[in-house]
Amino acid sequence: MTLSAALLAPAILVALQVGPNPNVGGLQGVPDELFDRPARTTEKSAPLDPGSQWLSDCLDLLAQDPSRAHTMAQLQRNASTGSDRVLANHCLGLAASELTLWDDAVTAFIAARDETPVEEPRLRARFGTMAGLIALESGDSANALLILTLAKREAQAAASAPLQAIAATQLARAMVANGQSELALFELETATRLQPDAAESWLLLGTLLRRLERLDEAQTAIERAGTLDPTDPEIGLEAGVIAVLSGREEAARASWQSVIAVAPESPAALTAQDYLAQLAPPPAITSTQEPS
């Protein structure tokens, strides 16, 4: 079975969103499209091949005990070759990211990318994008820029619009971190064109346009983001920033109050409270009723 069959075959896959483990850290907001996993099946007529079964077991363990999954994946990687080694690095990278072992995670995903055949650019793009995303989150923006540039080329070779959009979005983040705002703007515009329903790309586009003092365009982008994901506190927070810089204090106040209402325990809510404290008090409401 090819790597694509092991990781992507529709009949045996369900989407895996790599969510953060609140006890150990981990990456926030990894796009669903980056990682699929073999599904558990009770159908005797459709057993998983050994490699897919091992990956399924490792990812099940990852959800319960990332440290044990990390050790399991290391042992499997050291004992494997070919596609089995790629699958081991796949789980190892996920486990390392859950444990915030950023260098280990980047190394594992780069190895998975490099050991995936060039005939499978979709997988190479996925592994490369994840490696770049982790490098970026760890603060290594220069390395992230190199990794994500290659990931974007792999995604283009795969002719996958969603993967191209994800790679372009993360590449834009790396470019901003490296002081390349105009190039980042091009990448975000590309991402929103390829995947117009991705709220994160519109949020990042609005934020970058605001930093470039293109407030009218920023407003359009953040409105689009809010339409796609009206409960995302980061979108509400940015909408308020754009509004206050445009001289619309009451709109800013409404945006930040909505952030607190929707996600009162979030970091965005704390920031919104700080911003609200810096605004002038709202105008007093005067009564128009005649005294009785």
C-alpha cells in the first residue's frame, strides 16, 4: 500500500484535528486538511494494513498519553524503513508538538517529508507545512520561511487548492515575522482566493492591511472573516482595533464587548477588557421623558 493509501484513502479515513492538550501545551488551530488518520473499523472484511493499524494505535495513544506515544513512535521509527518509517515520523511529530518539543517535531516532519516519494507531492506538502508551522510557532521564523516556501511549491505540484491556501497562509505569517509584509500580503490574497471560506486567512489579511494602514481594505477583510466565523474572539478583537483606528469608537466598543460575551475566559477577552479601559466613557443616556 502506498503512503497516500495509508494516510488518505477515503474508505478508511476520518479527519483528525490536532487540538491542543491543555495540560501539556501543543499547537493551536492546526487546519484539519493537514492531517488525516486511519479510522477504527470493526468490519472484518476491511482490516487495516499493518502500517495504518500502527498509526491508528499511535494516534489513539497520543490522545491519552503523548509521552508514551512519543516513545512508541521513536521506537517504531528506529526499527522501520520506507513507508512505515514515514508513518512513524508522522506520529512522532504530532506527539512532540503536543509535548512542546518543537525541534523534535520539526525534525520528525521534515524526515517524513523527505522520505515520502516525490510522486506524492500532496503528502510532502502536508508534512512540510506542518514542519514550517511548528518552526514558526517555536520562534524560528527564518527556518519556517525556507520550509514553507518549499511546502508551497509541493502543494502547487499536487494541484491542491486547500493545501496551497494553507501553505500560503503560514508562509505569509513567516514573511511578516521576517519583515516581508508586502510579500506576505500577496500570499494572503492568494490564500483567500484559493480558499475563500477560511476565516483565518481573512483575519490575517485584515490584520496585515491594518498594519499597513490600509484601513478600508482591512475593514472589508475583517467583515468577511466575521461572516465566516462570528464567534471567533480573535476576529472580534481585530475588528475593534480596525474600528478604533478608523475613528469609530462605538463600533470598537461593541466588538470588544462581544468578545467578552462570547469567550469571557479567553486571552482575547482579557485584551478586550484592556482596550475598553482605554476608551473614553460611553456618552451618557439622556431621558426625553417629561417629569410627572
